[in-house]
Amino acid sequence: SGVEQLGDMIAEASVIVPFTGAGISTESGIPDFRSPGGLWSRNQPIPYDAFVARQDARDEAWRRRFAMQPTFGAARPSRGHRALAALYRAGKIPAVLTQNIDNLHQASGFAEQDVIELHGNTTYARCIGCGRRHELEWVKACWERTHHAPVCTVCDEPVKTATISFGQPMPEEAMQRAAELAQNCDLLLAIGSSLVVWPAAGFPLLAKQSGAKLVIINNEPTDQDQTADLVIRYDIGEILGPFVGN
Ligand code: OAD
Ligand code: ZN
């Protein structure tokens, strides 16, 4: 079966690089983007240009972020996260490439520097001018005082979650490291992503073109199923649960 084949491929590989999407975090209680009921069925994304240009867009972005805080605050690593952490501890996985912004790979035991965040992180904020980090508690306090999104205490530019919005430049160092990891693994596991958002979705393909095997684990078809050596169209927690160990 697909599961046995996955077990063999994991056993045979010496360098495994996972590439994760929102589907690995649904078991943690965080909705994905493109499933029915997903985030993009409820809200249109706010493009980066709008955030930069308009106070009302910034206010709306922060209103949504604070509305999600109970969800992000309560989220704990899923079986998928924990299985990858076990393979990381075993030395099979050097680092994880993720489109997720929820900090759950770090929470599962990956060192900060071994989580390559392609779309940033929503558990803290940054000034879009000087890049200074700001904590969400501070943003929340400003919000409650003024009912507006705050500006940076250093340079007066808007403060935004440390995520990458549509139209915002990709993080250069993360892109560079992701490319190196994709080119130097022998197995890439694409887990819980529709694989439709570029350039991130290019990394499974890059790994495949560089000679790695590609496995896709997702409960719906993805854009790259044709390219994969193995497609497991099933629940991530059920498939990866057996790899969690103790
Ligand atoms: P999507 O919502 O596009 O895809 C998540 C996939 O995971 C869907 O195909 C689901 O069917 C699947 N899925 C959900 N739960 C699952 C489970 N328990 N087991 C198996 N499969 C499951 O999310 P991403 O591909 O991560 O970027 O989205 C990519 C990017 O689009 C995000 O990083 C975000 C978004 O816009 C930005 O905002 C820049
Ligand atoms: Zn600043």
C-alpha cells in the first residue's frame, strides 16, 4: 500500500526534507486556506500594497489577526508536526520548509534555524520600514488604546504581522536556504499543501528535478500529483501518526 511504500522510502532515505502547508495544522485547530470553510472562503486576502497604502486595510488586517488569536494561542503540534520532529531528532531531517505562519514546527521541537519560513510568522510583528521586531502584546495594547493599527516607535512606519502577504517580496535568506535544501535531499515530503502558491510551490519540483523522490500527502488532489513518485490522498495525522514514536 501507499503507507508501506512511504515507510520504505523514509527508511531508505538519508536526507529527508519536508515541505509543509496549512493541511498539517488543521488537526491543531487552525483552518487552512482553500478547503470549504477555509480562510479564503471567508475573507479576501489583503494584498501588501493595500496594507502599505491604506489605514483601513491595516486596521482590517489587525482586526482579523486578533480575531484569530484564540485559535493560534490554543494550537498545539499535530501528529504530523510530531512525526517530523521525531525524524528530525533521529537525524533524518536537517530542516523543514514551511509555508505556515503558526510557529508549530518550532513548538514541536525543531530549532528556530531549522524551520525555513517561506511566508513568515504570525506570532510576532515587524515594522515594514526598519524591520524592527514588535511583540503582539504591544500591538494589542496600542490597538485597544487607539482602535487603529500602530506605527513603529523607531521610524513611524506601519507595523505588520511578520508574515508575507501577496505582493510582498519573498524572504531572500529563506528562499536561498530552501533552494539548497531542496537540491540536496533524497526525499521531499510535500505535506498538506494544495501546491498552488508560487514561488513556494517550486521547491517540491526543484527537489524532483535535482534527483530526489517526491511524495505528496494531502487529502485532496494537488497541482503536482503527476510529478510525484507517490501520492497518498488521506488524512495526514493518520498517515504520519505511526512515525511519532515516543
Ligand atoms: P491550502 O489551503 O491551499 O491547502 C491545504 C491542503 O491541505 C488542502 O488541499 C486540504 O485539502 C489539505 N488538508 C487539510 N487538512 C488535511 C488533513 N488533515 N490531512 C490531509 N490533507 C489535509 O494551504 P497551503 O497550500 O498551505 O500564503 O496554502 C499556500 C499559501 O496560500 C499559504 O501559505 C498562504 C495562502 O495564501 C500566503 O498567504 C502568502
Ligand atoms: Zn520601524
